[in-house]
Amino acid sequence: MTALDADFAEAFFGRAWAMEKAGDVDNAILEYGEAIRLKPGYADAHFSRGVLEFTAGRLDAAARDFAA
């Protein structure tokens, strides 16, 4: 994979959203993480990952995302 810029974060977000809707929560969390890695201030990705972490019972991880 070549170097990616922050604009590509939306592609990871879209992929994560599709995975989430398909019930693939663990991979959705990873993809939201990639979106955040590319664009650290990506509030929608932090919120979406936080919701998934919360529903999975990973409260510390959810709190970190909600505080970001």
C-alpha cells in the first residue's frame, strides 16, 4: 500500500460503517481506527468506534474515544 493522506480517512470510515452494519464489529473497530490514524481529529470515527467499544463492554476504550 502506498502512503495515504488524511482525505483517504473517509474511505476507511465508509468501509467501517459497512462492516458495522453487516455485524462485523471487530473489523469495523479496526477500520475506524485506520480512519482515526489518518485523520486524528475525525470526530465521527471516534464517536462510531466509541459506540461499538461501549456496546462490546470495552468501557475504557469507549471513554477514550468519546473524550477525543
